[in-house]
Amino acid sequence: MNQDELKTLVGQAALQYVVPGEIVGVGTGSTVNKFIDALATMKDRIRGAVSSSNASTERLKALGIPVFDSNEVGQISVYIDGADEIDNQGFMIKGGGAALTREKIVAAQSSQFVCIADESKLVDVLGRFPVPVEVIPMATQRLLRQFAGMGGTARVRLKDGRPLVTDNGQHILDVKGLQISDPLRFESEINQWPGVVTVGVFAHQKAAVCLLGTTGGVKILEF
Ligand code: 5RP
């Protein structure tokens, strides 16, 4: 099976975590797109979704799934999202699709984070994938220096030659060269730097379950 087929497999497997009659939290990315397509097959059995990005919102609506603002709903039972990396404790790096801030908001509003990922995303230590950080543009140059001071190399993410602008109107730094051995501490520390909107380490909002797509089928990891 290729990577795309593994994504389809876990996207479909995630349906078993969707609670009938309720609102489901929906992440962002190519794996989540497979989940959204699968979710359309049971759209008459859910109330709708809270979405973590404009891209997911558009896809959900195009398939006839009602999308609620996060402020319109209370606690959500399940949040389904992908990851750029996940370790064997359920800690993740996310934000490859630039949606990390809204992803963390919806994850924080949800009782259970179900991560869907192909097996290439499983790592021993987080940091092979450059850590995305959403930042206020005014703080960019100082934050580049602060990451350099901790041994990382940060770059502003570009789109069509210009800084990418997130759904929240901010920029993304991608930080290479970090080995994140203590994700809880790392997340807390970076989130305190003035100008950081959200760091793409999900340790306080870690996964409870990971549906990992492998050539042998879906492996369920519980943390
Ligand atoms: C978007 C994310 C995605 O979950 C992450 O980038 C994984 O994406 P994909 O499923 O396309 O590999 O965090 O901000």
C-alpha cells in the first residue's frame, strides 16, 4: 500500500470514534481530507463538525456536513486530526498545513484526540520534522534569534515567494535542528515567548489514541 492508501485506511477507521448524534472536531491536512470524505457517508447520523481551518470547513460544507463555530458548542467528545510526527507517548508535531493554532483550540475543547497517521509519522524523539510556530510578524526577527540561541534554525514559511499568511492573519516559522526530548516543557517555554501565537508541539493537547496506517493494516496505539 502506498502512503495515500494508508491515509485512506486510517481516515475510514476513524469513523468508529465518531459519536452518533454529536458534533465531531475535525483537523486539517491530506489525512483528514480522507476522514472528511468518509464522514460524509454518515453525515445523517451526526449533528455536524467544528473545523480547524478554512480548508477543512470548505470541504465539510461541500459534502453537506454542517459546520459550527467553536463558540456555539460546548465540550466536544472527539477530535480527529493528523500529525507531522507522533512519538510513543502521543506527543506530536503539527502545523505542516499551517492550521496549528485552530487545531490546538479545537483539540483543547475536545475530550479525546484521535490522531490518524501513516506509519512514516511515528518517531522516537520529536524534531526530525521542522517545528512550525505561528507568530505575530512584528516579532519575527527576534524569534529567529531566540530559536538560534537554542540551537535551531528558523525560517519564515513562504508561499509564492512571500510569507505565508495563516487563517488568523499571522506568519509561520519552521524550526529545524531541534531534538525535543521533553515536549511538555518545550511547549510551555516557547508559548511564553512574546510574539508566539502557538508552537506546533502538541504535548498538553496530546493524542489519546493513534490510528497508525501500516502495510499490515491499522495499528491502534493508546497512550
Ligand atoms: C496541519 C497539520 C496536519 O495534521 C499535519 O501537517 C499532517 O498533514 P498530512 O495529513 O497532510 O500529512 O498539522 O496543520
